[in-house]
Amino acid sequence: MYRALLVEDEPKMREGMKRIVSWEGYGFLLCGEAENGREGLQLIEKEKPDLVVTDVRMPVLSGLELMMEVSGRIDCQFIVISGYSEFDYVKGALKFGAVDYLLKPLDEEQLADALQRAKRRLDREALLPKSLPSHLSASGAVGDVIRYIKDKYPYNITIKDIAGQLYMHPIYLGQLFKKTTGVYFNDYVHQTRLEEAQRLLATTTKKIYEIGLDVGYKDIDYFVQQFKKRAGVTPSQYRSSVRGCMP
């Protein structure tokens, strides 16, 4: 059973959300509620919920500001609630990793669908391998990005493509990735490719340009440039040095 928390400044809205669906029936146990963003942040830090359902416009701290405060520090999913007049703003703003955006007035089907989506994402994260360093587990989304890079590095991959699959805004996902890992997305992609290039240089007889293609560089000059930038030597020099050390 996952734990959920409500952050909504309208008491009737909070009561309605608690009663409109069977939370436990969708795999969630309500662990608290807050009437503004600041109170919500304190409660999130205390309860460490798996899911937070928050209004986008609240006193003291807005729903989007709340998500920014939490991101990279506490691993939880968000469902954002918005009024009709705010919806275009929410869609155009950074999608701070929200599972879904719901329009007021809420109905049972809306909330039920969002809870099912949140549960699927949480279930998926629960099944992900734990070789992942502890400091990267602060965000399930960052873990997803890393696994995607490890799997797809030979291809042309962008943060925009990955963000679309995670229902997140690419700018926010890039910021979250840098904040969590300390490395920019593109730099991490290069790092992953060049680590594999080093392995291939040391263990195979493939030509330099073939290895460049294998790890995702179609331009051999660019491959050599990136390799030297990170390794301090050219691929040929690296291969010679590694083989010279072999017994």
C-alpha cells in the first residue's frame, strides 16, 4: 500500500477528494493533509509520502513551488489540480514531473485514472534494480534517464525524447538530472559512450572509426575530439598505452 498526502487550501475540496474515490481500493493510504504549500512541505518532509495530490494555486507556497522544493530531495510522485483559468498556464509551465494534471471540478473518473497512473509509475520504480548509487535514487525519474542512456547510448538520444516518455517537461528533467547527479545530461551521454569506447579499444581489434560508430558517433573527428577531451589522449594513444601494460 502506497502512502498519499493531500495539499489543498479549500476544506470542501479536500473533503471531496477524500470521499470521491476509494483510495485504498487504488492502492493508497491517506497519511495526511495540508491547507497550504508551506504546511504541505513540512508534512512531506515528515511523512515521506509516495504520492502528493496538490492544488496549483495556494497561499504561502504554490503547488509548483512546492514541487520545486521537494524535487531531488524526497522521492515522491505528484498529481496537480488546476482551475480552468489556470490550465493553459500549467500546461505551458515546467511540468515538474507530475503524473497527471486534473481540472476542477474533479470527478471520480478523473481522480481514479490519475491514481492508477501514479500506482503504475510507483510499481515500475519498485521493480527497478538497486545497483544504482543511493544519491541517484532521490528521483525515480533520474534513475529512468540513466537506465535509458545505458540502453540507448549508441543512438541519437535527447532529454526531450526521454521527458516525453516520462510525461515531464524536458527543461525541468534536465535541471533535475543535473541537480541529482551533478552532471549535465549531454555530458553524461558522452561519458557513457566514451567509457564503452575505452572498453572496446582495450578488448577488441576494431578500427577506431568502427568503435566511434558503435558508441554513437557518426563523425570520427568529433569522436576523437570528445575522447581526447575526457581521456587526455587520442583513441589510438589510449589503445597503445593499455596494450603496452598488458602482460
